Amino acid sequence: MWPGWCNAAHAKAYGRIRLITGDITALKVEAIVNAANESLLGGGGVDGAIHRAAGPGLLAECRRLGGCPTGQARTTRGHALSAAWVIHTVGPIWRGGGCAEAQLLADAYRNALIEALKVGAASLAFPAISTGAYGYPKEEAARVAVHTIRDFLAEHDMPQQLVLACFSEESAQAHERALHELLPEWKSCGDAKV
Ligand code: ADP
């Protein structure tokens, strides 16, 4: 290994990731990811916020999908959202770490990214999947998120822009630490809030 090797491997990824603190439903991006549950019939947290902002058409479309297993992803239109697409993925419920939670969380991120590729979304925003009602520890979840996103962006040209939409300062700080650790070339663009 020689100096600069890491930079070369990640060069395609680091300039495309932005970290913000705020409400994912307010973002002007082509697709947003929903941290849904397996029924896809709505819930609390970010799922509830997305359904409220998208309006009843989203639930009607979700009903036709027949659910989604943990770790997989399904795509609908954005309805009343500014985003054209909602990519619903189901993160794991935290059960102490011995039930393949890290693999399932990585699958949720990766399968959502694959859905974004399929619809050709140039910009995509993620919430911190599984870190609310599902209880995944924030620091560990942030490392899984950044690791999976970094490796995917290094291999693919799309999405061109990826937003990590954190709902609290604590969550944003966990993601910032994970970015500095796993993608040292990444630079924060100041204190982005929406
Ligand atoms: P899960 O069941 O996957 O844990 P939650 O919706 O309970 O999903 O929480 C996932 C993350 O989304 C949490 O960090 C929570 O604070 C955050 N969150 C809640 N509402 C919003 C929102 N409107 N925009 C972005 N993130 C949100």
C-alpha cells in the first residue's frame, strides 16, 4: 500500500455526500428513503412524517406493494412531496447485535441505493435508518450507513448527490464522526441545516 491509495479508492465518493440536520420531507432531492416497517402501511417517526407530507396517495400505492421484508427496499412515487420518488426500506430492530443487525442494516442501505439507480435518481436523501423506534445504537448505525454508502458510491456514478438527513444534533455528530473515520477525505460544508 502506498500513500494516497485510500484517496484513490474513495475519490468517487467523498465529494458527493452532504450531511444536514433537519426534516427529510423538506429536501429538494429526486428521491428520499423512508425507514419503513415490513407492512409498508405507515408508522411513526420518519415514516409518519413522510406519509403526512406525501398525502393519502402514498398509502394507497403502498397498499398495493404487499409489504417488504427487512433489509429489502421498494419504490413508490413521491405524491405531494417535492421528491419524485420514495424508496421504502426496512431496517432491523436492534436485538443486542447478535441477530445479523449490521448485515441487515447494510442491506437496507444498499438495496435502497440500488432502487435509486433503477429509477435514475440523481440525488437521494437517507434518514438514520433503525435509530429511532427500532433502537439501533446511533454510533454503530452511522458507521454501517457511511461504510455502505461510501463503497456503493465508489462503484457507481449515480446518485450524484447523497444527503444524510439527520433529525437531531446527536445523530448528525455520530454521522460526522463516522465520515471522518471511514472517509477521511470528506469535508463538512459548514453547519448545513434545513
Ligand atoms: P426506525 O423504526 O427505523 O428506527 P424511526 O422513524 O423511528 O425509524 O427513526 C429513524 C430516524 O429518523 C431517527 O433517527 C429519527 O430521529 C429520524 N427522524 C424522525 N423524523 C424524521 C424526519 N422528519 N426527517 C428525518 N429524520 C427523521
